[in-house]
Amino acid sequence: MDDLVQALAGIVGQANVASGADAAPWASDWTGQYHGEPLAVARPADRDQVAAILRLAGARGLPVVPVSGNSGLNGGAMGQGAIMLSLDRMRRIREINPRARTAVVEAGVIVAALDAAAETHDLTFPLAFGASGQAMIGGVLSTNAGGANVLRYGNTRDLCLGLEVVLADGRVLDLMQALHKNNSGLDLRDLVIGAEGQLGIVTAAVVKLHPRPSQRVTAMVAMPALDRATDLLNALQDASGNAVVAFEFMPRAFIDGHLALRTDAREPFDAPHPVNLLVELAAARQGNLAEVLEEVLAARLEDGTVSDAVIAASEAQRQEMWSRREAAAEIAFARRPVLDTDIALPRDCVADFLRDVEPLLTAIDPGCQVLSVAHLGDGNIHYTCWPSRDDAALKDALRAEIDRLAVAMNGTFSAEHGVGLSKLGSMSRHKDPVALEVMRAIKDALDPQGILNPGKTIPR
Amino acid sequence: MDDLVQALAGIVGQANVASGADAAPWASDWTGQYHGEPLAVARPADRDQVAAILRLAGARGLPVVPVSGNSGLNGGAMGQGAIMLSLDRMRRIREINPRARTAVVEAGVIVAALDAAAETHDLTFPLAFGASGQAMIGGVLSTNAGGANVLRYGNTRDLCLGLEVVLADGRVLDLMQALHKNNSGLDLRDLVIGAEGQLGIVTAAVVKLHPRPSQRVTAMVAMPALDRATDLLNALQDASGNAVVAFEFMPRAFIDGHLALRTDAREPFDAPHPVNLLVELAAARQGNLAEVLEEVLAARLEDGTVSDAVIAASEAQRQEMWSRREAAAEIAFARRPVLDTDIALPRDCVADFLRDVEPLLTAIDPGCQVLSVAHLGDGNIHYTCWPSRDDAALKDALRAEIDRLAVAMNGTFSAEHGVGLSKLGSMSRHKDPVALEVMRAIKDALDPQGILNPGKTIPR
């Protein structure tokens, strides 16, 4: 393998190749679920170096696993026996065009860094999730990442106008453009977005920026039961002119999990409640959103559909509310063994799902414990199950049951985190078989050697 | 061919096969630009009949051209020597779910009929263009159609959640789902949308519906020059909370063309103006949009950036304003020979493009005449050129020059009408060559016999 390291060093420079013990930072993910020894890690500086690495890999028939922030939860960047291609050096924001509200960015730009750069122009890159300080543009595009603001701004796909992609054989697919209308043949942009590196390596993108909200109001809202939460969301949308940017659900068990995880964590309310919502409204225009929120909540405190509510009075209080919600992945992975899922349902099925799923799981594993947290506005639940023992077959049976119920309620087993390694079984069980055949046909047509992130995303 | 007609009749019934003179309604488009003698026209009743027709075609190696409303402008449904597969009998609206704001529709549902059905639930299917009374869901999905409301609601792709597609070999790709988050492998939905029938036949879809605006205000606005129109749009968006649904530009020549075409046409203003805008604001929420519009216009009448304005005082006046704009295609095709285009530019380049393009064209053909009409909010110009003589090479040279300037200004040669036959040369000249290679690879992988709408969309 010294020969491979030398060949890679010839492309990216000796300082930008790691192998053996030096590759340890790329050998596992932060959840500790996936481990893989890469042959070597190469950190290209630009698109041409990416292309050269792919040509080298192709000539030697070696797999290539792209990695950017390595904050994924599904093993999509697990690099066992592969050349890992880290995009972290390609972190230039090439341009921000405030008038067109667009930015041209390289794949290694950190999501939060792009938002900070947009802020200087009174704009925002509104993708928001716990790992936004680590995740990079290449990764969020490759997984079509979601998060807490999808309700308002859409997934990553909705934030992307143009794309630059290096294909398996090193050819550069240039789809860099900033137009909102461009019907010129097959939509290759949306095909590469969310493809988890199966079709090519995203090296740069043109993304949309949005006006930075000039007002923002954030609250914790307690309810006696989840089934009226959709009505609350609709009332807030109607009263505010669709200014709701986040509508997040945390059951009591989540609050307990947060209190156990963090010594500085505090109760959101004086008393415990079964349903805790984090609600945020934001807008770039006039009108008093705090007043709107207060009015809607006051009416519901009156009629009893809301039990309690706290509106953040400062940015510090707002941050406290968000840090609770964003601790979700840490809470889930603080205990092992753990099974994390990422399902989505029609919004009005969420309460029924949560009611029905737990007894189904305890029927399989009476000792298992469960936790949920949801982007309720999107019907997207991160349902965590801690089985009573570390047994792959048991975990698979639990996941299969969660998936089965979600799909039976017209939902999906995979909402926003991607498939990676963890959901290959779910794909085989529930994805339309013809869709899988078509995916394989496209993959084989564009990567006939199968060197791009093999063994993931598309079950064989 | 009697044998083919009989075989098709065996699938769809004798009454639903046409050939020879009976096939005349499908042998040309309404623009009169494209003529083709189909082998036969088959009108399936359902998905299984579509699949059977494709299997028959595959067995005989015959091309299949799908057609729904046949209102396209680029020859995408030209059926020379092909089995034409007309989806017009598949016109069931299977379901409207007012709570989820979705509809399940078959490919032959007429766009305006879907909107009318949505209206009974106080919802709208907001795709709006001149041919919405003729165009069908299968066609607007296959071309990713745009129109006057894209500014607010997006293209057809943005209005689609789920899709059912029959592939070249008769397999059914079932992507029917109504979720807003569903990352489960390659995005085949967006790949088929806009693919112009190259990858499969769209037979059904789940589409989004939007709240029907409870208020709507429509105006004709005259300006002395186009270069300040973007400022007007931004001011209207800011003052109304992004309630602008249409922002359409018609130069004086367009008004003249309309007056010449229609005996009942009237001048929009007392005096002629170089820049005539059709502006519409709409919202489902409270707030007085008419007041907002009046205030913004009053300030601009004061400072002279707006010359005159008329707000529609009745639905009849609104309809008059829209019927003028929607006469665009008729005005263009009322004279021959004609070259119609469909370019898009960054919004702030539209005035420069219109200033620069005309002398370039008259340098090629001093006798040519030109006309433009634009979805200005999208930077999308339908630029029409009437050359001085009917000469294919001349038309191609004129088109090439229009394309070249648009692309030089970071625009596209194909915004919303699709490629079909008319823009194959533009695709060859301006689309990224690697993108064309990838399109061909995907096409070959999914339709190895090349029987689906051959010779269109993707230049070979």
C-alpha cells in the first residue's frame, strides 16, 4: 500500500495523504457505530485532484469513499478497504451574490460557515440541524439533508441551483448555473443530490440564500396530548402568513434524557408535560410575530389544548431551547446498544404511530426502551430504540417493525438522513422493486466498475 | 399495418385505435410546425394497457410517442412512424385530500380541470399558462412546465410528490407517495419529470395543492423603461410579504400584435407605452393587497418610474388583462415563418439582453422582425423572431445567435417549454458535453432499444 500512498501523494502532496494510524480520524464516525480501515485518506485541493484520484482508483480497481464533515448517522462514509477522499480542504466560498441571493461554494465549506458568511449580507443559508458546525456542503448535498427548517425552506435539494460533479472515471459534469428555470434535458442535478456518492463526487455548488429574518420568536409549548398539535401548527401558519420555521416535538422521555445527559440542562416548564414543542416563527418583513404567537397561544391556554408556554425573552433563552432539541443525537447514542431510525409519515399520523409502535416493539423485546423526537411539521420522527441486548438480529427485527408500521401508514423508512449502510435492509424490504432495478441500472451505467462508495445506498 | 392496428385493438379496444385519416388529430400540433404520420394512435384506459402497448412496441421494435394535451411548442409529441400513445382517456382525479392538500390524478387530467376540482375544496393547482385548458398532467410533468405563477409556486416539479411511470419494457415504476421528506435512494421522480418521455410514460401522479387565495389584485402597469422593473418587483414583494404571483412583461410591439390579432382587443392604457407589465398579487391570508399595490404604485407614479397603472376593478377586467398576456403563442404563430424561443436569464440581465439581441439578429437577417414577452419575475423570455424568408439555415442561425447571447449572459436556451425537436441543436451547442454523455448513458440503460420518443430531447 506504500505504492498507493505515494501515488496519492503525487496528486495531493505528501502532507495531504494519511494512512495507518494517521488515518484514525476517518476510521470511525462520531456515533461509534461504524468502523473501517481505509487504505489511505487523500485530501484534494481542487476538482482536478479529485478527478486524478478517481482515475487512479479506476486504474487500480479500488473503491473510493467520499467524506466531508463525517457527521452522518448511517455509515455512508465508512471507508473499509477504500481510498477515502476527504473534501475538507475544498472550503472556499467563491462568491456571494447578494442581489441574486446565491452563493458559489466548494464541497468542504461547513454549513454554519456559509450561513455566517451569508449573514454579513443580511442573508441566510437556512439549513439547520445539530451538526451544522461540522457538516459540509458536499455531504448535505449528497444526502439531501433536512433538519429543523425544512418546513419553511425545504431540504438541501430545494436550496441548490447548480452543481459540479466528478464522475467515476474522472470526467467533470458541469451543471453550475444559478437559474430558477432551466429545462434542458434530464435533471441530472436532482439525480446526484441525495445519491450518497454513488454517481459521482460533488465538488462545488451554487446554492440559494434567503433573506435573513429581521424578527424571530421562539417558544416552548406544552400540550396534554399530541393529537391537537397539527391544529396548533395550522393556526400559527394562518395567523402568521406561514412564518413558522420550526415545529419540533419532544416527549417527556426526551426531556428526561436531556436532563440525564447534561448537568447544565434545565426543565422547560415548572411541571412535567407529556408533549413539549419547540416552536419558532421568523420573517424578514413587518408585522409583530411575537404578538401573533402570544395571541394564538393565549386562546389555546384558555381552551386547554395548550398546558403551558414559555416565550424566549433573550437570545440566550432561545439558545437554551435549541440546545435541548439539538442534543437529540447525543441523547440517543449515549446508551448502547442503540437503534436509531429516521421515518416520515403523513403529519396527521404521527400521534397514531407513536401510540401503536411501542407495544409492537415490546412484544419483540420486552426489555427494550424507546425515545422519540420529531420534526413534527414534516411528519419526520427520529425514533430511537435501545434493545435489551446487543444482538444484530434483534436490532434488525425491531427496525423492520418500525419500518413496517411507518410504511403501512403511507410513510417512509428513510426521511432525511439517507440510507448509507444502516437502511439497506429497509430498502430491500420496502422500496419499490422496479425502483431498485432502475437505480442499479443507472449506477451501473455511470460507474461500471462500481468503485464509488460501493455496498451502500442501493441494495444488491 | 393492419396487423398493428389489430394488435393495439386487442389491448385498448377497436374504438380506441386510430390510423390513417382517423389519426389526423394527432398528426400535427396546433402551431402547425410539426407534422408526422403515426403508424397508429392507441388510447389506453389504464396503466396496464400502457404497459401492454409498450411490450408490443418492444417486441416489434417500434417507436412509441406519448401524447396528452398536444399543446407543446417544440415537437415533443411528433409521431412520425411511431405508435402514438394518447393518455387522454386516463382522466380520473382519483382523490383530493384537502387536509394534506394533495390530489392523486391520472396522466390525462386537464390542468384546468384539476384546478377546478381543487377549487371546490378552497384549494388551487396553481400551474397557469395559456394552454391550461388543453394541457394534461402527463404532459406538464414530462416537460416540467412552467408558466406565469412559477415565481410563487415553482415549476411542475415543485408541485409533484409522487409518480407512477411505465418503463420502456412495460415494468411499472411505483413512486406514488405523498411525503415531503423521503430520502430513499436515487431521486427517480425528479429524473422522470422533465424527461419528455425518454425514460418512461407517466401514468399517474400525486400533486400538491395550495390554499386558494382569498384575495387577488391584478393590474396593468406602464413604465418608461424596463431597467427599473426589478426594483418594482422587489418593492412589491417586500411590501406584500412575497404575495406576487405573476410579473409579466409585454413590450409595445406585443400590444400591437394583440390588437392586430383580436378584433375585441383594447389598448391597456390611454397612451402607448414601451413597457407594459401585468402584475398580480394574491394571498390566502388577511391584509389588504389592493392597498399595498396602490401604495407602491402611487409612490412610483410620483417619482416617474411608473408612467401609468390600471387596477382591475372586476373579474371581467382581470380576465381581459390575462387574455392579452395569454394570447402570446397565438400572436407569435399568427405569422410565418416563425422562430419561437424560450430562454431564461438572471433577472437583472433581461433589459440588457433585449437591448443587445435585436441588432445582432438584424445583422444576420436585416428583414427579420422580433417580438418578446417575458415571465419577468423568472427572467424567462419568449423571444419570437419572424425571419424575412422561410429558410431552415437562416432560422437556425437566428436561433443560435439568441441562444449564444443568453448563454453568454449566464442564461439558458431552454427555460420551461422543453427541448423536443426544436432545441436539439441548442442542446448540442451549449449543454455541457459530459451532461449529454450522462443523459445518453441513462437513456440507453433504461430504454436499450430506444423505442421511447426517439430522436428528441437528447441529441445523438
